[in-house]
Amino acid sequence: MVSMDFVIPLPVTRRGNTALLLFQDHFTGFVIAKAMSETGALEVVKAFEECVFRRFGAPSLIRHDRDPRFMSEVFQAFAELMQSRSRATLSYRTRANGQQERSVNTMIQTVRAYVEDPLQADWDDIAEKMVHAINNSRDTTRRETQFYLVHGWDAQSTLKSMTSTIKRTLRTQLTPRNGAEKLTANERSPSS
């Protein structure tokens, strides 16, 4: 089951983006975001196809609020074409899709904190990084990161990747066997 919702209104970026469309897998909590300049029903369908369908295939159920873009004939026909059921939550009942609403609120707070600095108005540049941070935070309910639950391995951060490479290099250079061979070779050199 995938839920979807818009994070709007957001400040206009240099690319003209004004909205962030969030998709979230209910089983893992994995979040995908798409910055958008146009938010019509057809653009929503294109974003869903690009962000969800191409990566994971068609979900059995798509849950969303009663946003006219999600309730439109275009989106409903798309859901039917994928053989996915489309279910709208009850009006004014944010708890009906609570997990998605929490993700939306997290993104809103993060974007607001980021764009408070006038030099950082292009929130769309960091949207993927924000989502990466969310997907790599340990979930208290699932006791794992969303990234791990989807991919089966932990994401490597730049720092973690660098330190593990250094450790591997040191291990291969300083194994007892290599050390003994180098010592033996050094002992032979001076006596020759």
C-alpha cells in the first residue's frame, strides 16, 4: 500500500517548483519525494509513474486524501490501468492517514527551517537529501531504517564509506602473513 500527499504551499524555487509530492510505503515507511512546478492531475500521474511504478511496480492500494487531483478521472483511470485500488481518506480526518501526515509535517518543518535563510530558497535542491535522511533514520516502531527494510542493506554515508575503505586497506596491508613476509624480506636485504 502506498500513500501520497502534497507538501504545499512552498516558496517558488529558481526552477519554478512550488510543491513537493510525497509517496510513502505503509509497510516499510519508505518515503519518495518529487518536486513539482505543475500540480495538475496529469502531472500527478506522471510523477507516480516515474517515482513509484518504475521502481517498485504497481501497488495493490493507493491511499490519499480527497485532493481533487487524486480524485480526478485521470488519476482514477491510471490507478485502474495499474489494477490498483484507489482509496480516499475521510475528509478532515488526518489520523486516517497518520503515517503520511507525519511525513508531510516532517518535510514542512525541514523545508521551513532550510528556507528561513534567504540564500537557501531552493529547497528542491535538497529535497532528495531530506528524504534520504528520513529514510535512513531508525524507526522506533520497526526498529530498522526504512532504507534497510526496502533494500536489505544499510545505506553507506560518505564518511562511513571512507572509513570502511581505510580499515579494509589497513587490514590487507597489515595481516600477520603480510607482515611476516615483509619482515623476512627486510631481514634478508641487509645481510646480502
